[in-house]
Amino acid sequence: FMPLFTIFMWLVYIRKNTYTDHLIFSFHNQSLLFILLIISLILDIIFKISTAGLFVTIFSIYLFMAMKKFYGQGVFKTIVKYIFLNTIFTILAFFAVLVLFTGSVFIYN
């Protein structure tokens, strides 16, 4: 679903970069999120603590700073676009999970 999400990024930042640049930016950030969550899971298993919230917060701050630097816009514009794109991401992720669960029901029944 990342290529679909990238279309929204491309529309929000229509004057900045190409679709491919946005796609690479999306994949980079998604990869970082997965790496942070893997580290969180390892720490949770070893130390029997919950660190997912901390790592998601770190990622959220990183994502905001990365968007501000990569697209070169001010704080206010970046905040508005950050909130909008994260809302779109959440909606698309929800539908992707829904499709996967629905597909698995039909496949494994």
C-alpha cells in the first residue's frame, strides 16, 4: 500500500520532487519504523518492559524533522501536512489490514 500512500504525498507536495523521490522517502521512513519496532520488541523480551510507545514517539519526531528538511517548508506547513498525511496513512493501513484479514478468512476456511 506504500505506492498508493505515495500518491497522496505526491499530491500534497505536488511542486516538490518526483513521484519516485516521494516513494523512496516513504520506504525509508517505513523501514526506519520497522527497525525501531524490532529493537523495541527485542528490548521488551530481554528486559520485560514496554518500550513501543517510546520508539513510536521517537519515530514521530524523526518523521516530522525529516519532512521539514526533505521538503524544505516551514514549521506550520509541515505540521499541517504531517497531520494530514498521517491521517491518510492510518486510514490506508486500516483498509490494508482489513483486506488482509478478509482474504485470510476466505483462504483458510
